[in-house]
Amino acid sequence: MARFEIELTLAMKNNDHELITVVHNIMCFCKEKNDIDEIENRSRNVISSYVDASENIVVFGSANIVVKNEEKEISLTLLFKNIDDFKNEEVNEILDLLLLNEETENTIH
């Protein structure tokens, strides 16, 4: 059985209406490393389960999916939005948390 990794970043609003981000590093398994459809379907199921299980309101997120095999490394990025009526200013605040800080070369969160 082959494996692949997902780094799932969820941007959420907690009970105090604060904007937060949480990063999950997940190891997944698939039958075939070269079957992108299987990897994408399994990834979507895993992402959905994390969004559904969250105690906070998930606003949006990103998933970096990495499949390593002998010849190459395949990387897929999925972006998703969970709430349509979220204000752009609030989304921009969360993006500021996720983006690279040029002075320190680290993310803020």
C-alpha cells in the first residue's frame, strides 16, 4: 500500500469570534501512488472529515498534498472556501496570518 502526506491548513472563527488557523499534518494511504484521481478523492474525504469534525466554524483552507515515489515528487494544492457570506476584510486578516512575513521569513501563526 502506498502513502501520501497532506498538510491541511484550516482558517476558522472560534466561539469568541477570533480568527485562527490550525495546521494538521496527515499521513494517508492509497493503492497506487500514480493514481491522481484516487489521491484526490481520498484527500477530499479526509479534508471533509476534518472540516466536519471542527468545533469552530471553518471559513476556508488549503491542503498541500505530497506524493513521493522513486522517480519524482508530486505536489497538489487544493484551496477551498466553506462560507460564502464571510466579509472580505475578515478573509484578508486570515490571509495575513498565513502569508510569509518578509522580514522574518516565517509565517505569523
